[in-house]
Amino acid sequence: MALSRIWTAFILIAVLVAAFKFTFEPGQDKLFSQLVAGRNTDTMSVRTVDSTLLPAAVHQQLGIQKTASWNKEKVYKTDSGEYRAFRLLPANGVFETTKDAVTLCIGLIGVMALFLGFMSIAEKAGGVRFLSRIIGPFFSRIFPEVPKNHPAMGHMVMNFSANLMGLDNAATPFGIKAMESLQELNPDKTTASNAQVMFMCLHASGLTLIPTAIIADRVSLKSAHPTDIFIPCMIATFVATLAAMSIVAFKQRIRLFQPVILAWILGVSAVIAALVMYIKTLSVEGVQVFSSSLSNGIILLIFVLIVLGGMYKKINIFDAFVEGAKGGFETAIRIIPYLVGLLVAISLLRNSGAFDFVLDGIKVVFGWFNGDTRIVDALPTAIIKPLSGSGARAMMIDTLNSHGVDSFAGNLASVFRGSADTTFYIIAVYFGAVGIKNTRYAVGTMLLADLAGIITSVILAYLFFA
């Protein structure tokens, strides 16, 4: 029910804010058309700007590129020497967003078919049950309702492993397979079980060892220290994961201070510490090569081990692959209605101006209390990340361009992007894949974990970058 209330609130707030702006603000006569039929390449406004009003950072950007970011606008210099500022529509309108949702799901079909095909081989060869036995002592305590050695254990291991390596393409099909396995144990097929809530909250906390995409973006923007955000991102996601686990454990009355659970948490902490020590010895190019080789090498290793396992068990490998791959199409199509609904609500919220209204309000509050407004400069990335991964990337890049790649705000925005996952996308895809309508306290827990990651990111930014 929480998701239903949030979805309804998004739409109502967006429409009310848009109606207010249409009625009382000048120049908003096209707002309703933009909400429904607009594109994120549409220009909302254009104005001429006095060059003396532009900060030095904007002039520096224009010296090396055609447009520069300035607050919420883009600036360019005309052939006649004038400076003009314009704003683009933040997101596609309702009609284009529905197409985006379908395109996104169609794009998932191939990836889903590939990984679910290999998962089918692994299941028939006994590889999933083998993983279940390895992780069983830990998972049996945080997932007490899942029988020991159940295939869901192995599916969850595959999902968490893919997340750790930043393998989003692999994490999604493995995660959906885990939800389907847990759904088999769920007595109420429309309400999330305890195990499903725990799994989803841990997955949404986004624990990642190497923020490869963020480092790559910082390198492309000529950062002098692109990997400085590596350790803060890792710590922030780890804190968010612990927060998610603690909240769900409290709700489900699971004792976390058990020797096995503590041993696993300390073991993961030790692995992270060792990885940090190794990464610190590498150059920028070395980090990129290492992260890319590790991530893609693990995918190939998984494929090889699964095929070898199938050969050892003497199963018909290709038939098993095809049988599992068929489910990729069905699953991708099944999540379309859920994804359309959430993406449309998010589109309305962003294009109506409600999102900007919240950010401006936060900035005013910070000013009243003499707070550090640099935090607010980076905050758009944190606020939009639960709503949209691509939106968070765009917000981060805008912040890096506006305030400097290695500035406090730029570094904090980078850590914000790496500290959480796209909560509402995950809810739509994973719960939608198994037809769950009542998500119970999953949404609230995910957002609290996001908040824990945001607060941790701010603290770490002062420790590392102030």
C-alpha cells in the first residue's frame, strides 16, 4: 500500500504544482503540453545574459566546449558575441516516457534471456544448490523462512555478487530469478513475504565494491583525482546496506548479533579493506583496467564454470539454455505496466517543477541556519537517484561542470550517486516481475537506507574532501 500512496502523491503533487505555475507564473502557457507531449530535448526558455554576471567557471567551460552549466540553465555564446541561457525540459513527457518504459523492457529481453539461460544450466547441473550450501549458514539466519539449500539462496548469491562488481545487466535477471524462487515459498502471492522484503531492501541498498561508471565519467571530465571518490562510495553503500539489514531485522525480529552473521559481516569488511589497500597502489588507468577486467572477467568465469558443470553432470546444455532463455521474454513483458506507471509519475514530478521547488526550499532552510550550501549544490543527485539512474548521472555531471570536477560539491555529488540505487525502478521491476502489489514496509526501508547513505556521504565528504 505504501507504493500506491507514493505513486498517487507523485501524480497529485505534480499536477497541482503545474496548475499553480500555469495560473500564476508568466510564460507557462505551454506547461501542460510539455507535461504530456514534451521531450527532454525541448527548450523551455531562452534569455540573453550579461557576460559580467556569468561566473568565471562558466567562461572557462565555454572556452573548451560549446555550452556550459550555470545553476539550472545552460549557457552558450552566439556568433555575434551574445551570451544566452536556456533551460531544457528535465525529462520526457508522459507519451515519450511510456515509449521509454517499453523500450527499456525490450532492451532487457536479450540480457534476461542470456543470463536466465545460463541460470537454467546451473540449476540442472546443481550449481545453484552448491552455492546455497556455501552461503546457507549466513542466509539461513537473515532469511529464516527460506529452507536450507533452497535454490533461492543460490539465486540471491548470484544477484548480490553481480551487484558487488557493478554488473547491473547481470544483477537484474539474477535478482528477478531470486524473487521468483522466493515467490514459490510465499503463501500470499500478492503480498511481499518477509524473505522478499529482506532481499529487496538489501539489493536496493546498492552495495558496490568499484563505482566504475562514476570514475569513468570523472575521467571524461578531466578530473585530476577521479578515483578519490572510490573509498567514500564503498563506505557509504556499506553503511546503507547495514542500515537496510538492521531495519528489516528489527521489523522481523531477527537477531543480528549472532556469531555467524557477525563473522560474515566482518569477513566482507575485511575483503573491502583489502581491496581498498590494493586499489590505492594503482594509477588512475590501473584502476579502470582492474575494475573493467574484474567485472567482465567474472561474467566470463561464471559462464565457463556453468558450462563445465553442465558437461560434468552430462546434461543437454543447449536445450537447458533455451528452456531458461524463454523466460527472459515473458518476464520483460510482464514488468512493462509497473515500469510505465512509475516512470510516468516520476516524469510528471520532474517536469512540473515540483522537484525544483523542493530543492529551492532545502536551500532556503540551509541559508536560514547558515548551513553549508555546497551540500545543496550536490543534493539534486542524491534526491533524484532513487527515482532515476540516468537522471542522477545527468545531475552529477551538471554539478561537476558547474562547480568543478574536483570541487567539494563535485566530489559529494559523485559519492551521492554511488551511495544508493534506483529504488523506485527496482520496486517496479522486481515486485512487478512476480505480481506483488502489497510491498509492506519495503519502500520505507529502502528510502531510509538511501537516507543513511546520503548522511554518510556528507560526513565522508567532509572527512575526505573538506
